[in-house]
Amino acid sequence: MIILGLTGSIGMGKSTTSAMFEAEGVPVYDSDAAVHALYAVGGAAVEPVEAAFPGVVVDGAIDRTRLSAAVMGDPEALQRLEAIVHPLVGANRIGFFEKAAADGKDIVVLDVPLLYETGGDKRVHKVVVVSAPLEVQRQRVLARPGMDEAKLDAILARQLPDAEKRARADFVIDTSQGLDHARQQVRAVLEALRQPERLDGGSEPAH
């Protein structure tokens, strides 16, 4: 089973592209959605995170704004949070892989916004970077409610530059030319992955 990492900077169209892979029958593991589920009412992260950061749980769920305030600018606090959350996400991801294998899937996608920044590219076989020209990216993001130039620049400062992501990618999907064009690129990626002679060898990634 080929593990395909999917990533891209804010406003590049990653969520839309992820949905296109799902539409082609490829299981997609959304790391952000997994964390949201862990933070929700009844989620496995609620009790341990509240114990480590008292006051971040509201109405039985982790309040992400409060949690962010509790760890912002404190590397040690962030490490404590990651030590709680990462193993829970890892266990959830293993379950995803097991189900995909049981279902006979030949390719799965790991949708990880900060794939390169967190070293996640070492845990996948190939990487797809979703991209678009800078002006398209900024136009998309600045159209979002509550977003402004300063917020966008702060987010981009935490992300690997798009040019570097594209340089390191095995595949790049350009979302600036419409949905049909992007969908064609998704299908081309899957076709290439299903032709082993077109893929180079390499060590197996760690799950």
C-alpha cells in the first residue's frame, strides 16, 4: 500500500484536492480532523490535556483558543501538549491504515498541513504539494472572514515557503486553473503511482 503525503500552504486548495482524492476512492487521513475529534466532547485528549493545562476545557471539549493561549510562546508547554496529543493521533492513524489494508486499498493519502515542517515527509512514500501562484493564494486567504494581511503573513512565517515545498515534492498539483484541471492532475498522480516502473525505490516510511 502506497502512503501518499498531501500538503500545501494556506489558501492553496489542499482541502479541495483532498476531497478529489477521496472522490477517486482513495482513503484520506485528515490530521487536523483527527485532532479536532480528540479535542471534542468525549475525545481521548480532553482529560489529559485539561490535567496538564487546567481551564482549557469548556462544556466538555477543549477550547482551542484557550489552549493556544496556554502554550503560545512557551516551547516547554508546547512539548508537553505534543507528548499528549501525538501518541493519540498516531494510534488513530494506525487504525486508519489497518482499515484501508483490510479494504484492499492500494493507495492512501495522509493530509498533513505541516508535513515538511514536522518531518512527516519521512513517514510517507511520495509527497504531493498543492500550489497556486502567490497572488491567487493571497486573494483566496484574504477573502476569508476575519483574515487580514498581518494574520496571513504570520501564518506564512510558520510554513515552509511554497517554492521550497514544490522543489521537494514528488508531484505538484496547480489549483489555479479550475477544478477540472486539478481533478485531471489528481488522476494523473494516481495513474503514476499505480505504475511501479515509474516510481523509484526507497526505504519504507515509519508509521
